[in-house]
Amino acid sequence: MSTRVPVNPDLLYWALERAGISADALAGKFPKLNDWLGGELAPTCKQLEAFAKATHTAIGLLFLPQPPEEPLPIPDFRTLPDARLSRPSADLLDTIYLCQQRQAWYRDYQRLHSSEAVTFVGSASVSDGVFGVAAGIAQAIGFDLAERQQSPNWSEALRRFISRVEQVGILVMVSGVVGSNTHRPLNVEEFRGFALADPLAPLIFINGRDSKAAQMFTLAHELAHLWLGESGVSDTQAATQPDQRIERWCNAVAAELLVPLEQLRPVYDPENELHEEMQCLALRFKVSTLVIVRRLFDMGVFDQETLMKTYRAELERVKALSAREGGGGDFYNTLSARTGKRFVKALVASTLEGQTQFTDAFRMLGIKKTATFYEEARRLGLHE
């Protein structure tokens, strides 16, 4: 007969809430779950292990006397109207922890190879002028209008933007799931991205569940965070005017980086119908129409109320377009996007050289098969 394990029902409720899963959703897998929650029956050790796995909870936490406090390990710059989301989810926490592990590995890798620290992390402050900082970022990463006009669309411009950012030493990771677990999608309403500031291993994570258009603004926003030297998780959008001074400054820098007002004013045609003009400007600057809406507001074309109304309508249109584009894609391209090409190349090379264990590499890459690892190495030109 299996031994039953006494557990505080509050911990079971906490694990369910933390994972965003209802008791009803797990009733089929755990028929006695309501009895456990009511304290009428204790689960067996095997059942508790299965419950921990189903709720993405470390088994040891379920043996605590009371639910633990789990604050975000980095500053929280989000402005969430929904109280349910004020507590970080297991998905967000696990994503940050995984990125911190990758960052720690890459920091050690940089030190091992005597790499120099980047000079831009922490080089700016919120008292610095937005225009000057945005121009400095653009110059540092080689992101100007001439470069973007070579892209056929803003989706390709985003890929080039990410490539430029990685070339200056920043790890950029874009994923819509926790690690490589497609059964754990990230909630874009909870966060859109975060930055982990570090002079040897600066890292930006972008929630891939967001539209490609919104991801471009998030990348620009998190770049501003790195220039400040401020780690933090954000849920900001192009049209928002956050209360926090840092977020408001980062939003302003991001908007100016993507569409400098000095270059927008001469080409804006007030006689053109608004929607058509937004499309023309988006095509010219190779950004989303969402960013154009924000910049027209900054130019004084319309007021705050019109900004929000226009932005919401355009956001729905962009979401519909993104949905029609479909998902999928090449597995190895997805792997590089989720973990960042710069990080993947360093990790694979280090593993092949015997400096990193295969088990550690597999865990950080989110893969299980040796054949997958060697195929990725071959695609990177590191293995025959």
C-alpha cells in the first residue's frame, strides 16, 4: 500500500494559482484532488510528484508549512490592471530563471575568453536627452533608415534589427513558450519582455506570443533599459504613457530610435487619409503602423484620446494579419530564435571543445537528442 504524504492544502491551492490551472482542469488526472484540497485525504508520494509536475512546481516547495513568497528576481516595471496577474506566474518565473542561467553561463564563457565588457550598459541615465540617447543607440548598432529600407517589410526589418543588436554583444532571445515546452505558452498580457543588464552578458528576452510589430518596439524598449543599466520586466506598448519615470523614458527612447521625429516631419502628409498615411510611413520607416501611430501623437497630429482609439483599432488589425500568417517554421531557426544565435553558437562551440557538459548544453538549449545537437552544430559550421 502506498504511503500517503501529509501536505498543507494551502500549498496545493497556491501551486494551482501559480500555474494558472484550475482544479477542474486536473480533475481527470487526479480524481481525488478535491479531497486533497479539502484536507480529507492526503496524496501518495507518487501522486504528489505528478501534481508538482502538472503545476510546474518544484516538489520540495510542497513540503513547506506555508506557501512561499516568490517575488520576481528582477525589478518589476509592469502596470497590470488585473490583480490576478500581480503575482508572477510559474511561466514568467521559470523563463527569467532559465535566462539567468544562460546569462551566467555566457558571462563565464566571456571571462574564459578574456572578452572585454561592453561600454554601453549603464552609459545613460533618465536625465539624459531622449534624442541624443536614441541617436547613440542607432549609431552603436548600425540601425538607421538607410539600413532598414533594404528590408522588404517590417518583419524582415525585425530580423535584421535583432541581428544588429546581437552583433554588438547582446544576447537576444525570442520565445512564446517556457524553454522549448510548447504546452506552456507565455501570456503576453502578463509581460512583453525583460532585460538583464550585465557588462559581459547583457540579455534581452522578448515574448514571442506578441505580434511581430509589437516585438520590434519591445526590443527597442529593452535596449533603452540596457543603456540605463537597469534590469527589469516590462509590459509596455508603443502607445502607453507609463507612470514610472524609467518606463516612460525607455518608451520615448524606443519610439525615437525606430522613427526619429526629425526624419518623420518632412515626409508626413497631413492631406492624406490617416490610415493610408500610416501605411505609407510604416513602409518607409520599416516599422509597424503601431509605432507610427505613437509618433504621430508625439508630433501633435492628434490628442491622447485619438491616440488610444487609433492604436487599439490598429492593434486588432495587426493581430488579425499575424494570425493569418500562421505559425510553424523550421525547427532549427526556431531554436536559434528562442535561445539567440549568439548564445547558441558559443554554447555549441564550448560543448564540442569539452568545456561544457552535454547535459548542461541540452538543458540550456531545451533539446533532448544528441542528433539534434550535432545537426545544429553542422548548421552553424562547427561540425562536419
